[in-house]
Amino acid sequence: IRSLRVPYQLVQTIALREIRHLLSADGFVVAALDTSVYGLLPVPLGAQ
């Protein structure tokens, strides 16, 4: 996941294997695996 837009100037990489579905909308990503669902969204640097 890479977000270089202000105010989210952090670059972070997350490796997910065997993704079945990937959806991106309104600045967030939903990734569905065989037995899990991940929601990834940008947050301010101070919140991490």
C-alpha cells in the first residue's frame, strides 16, 4: 500500500498472498483471501 498524498505521506508495503478479491474505493482498499478479509485505509502519520 502506498500513499504519498498529503496529509498521508507514509509509504508502507503489505504482502498478502492468494488474494481472491481486491476492491479499491474512496481512498481505501478491501482485500479478501480464502478465510480473511482485510480493510486498509490511510491514516495520519501521528496516529500510527
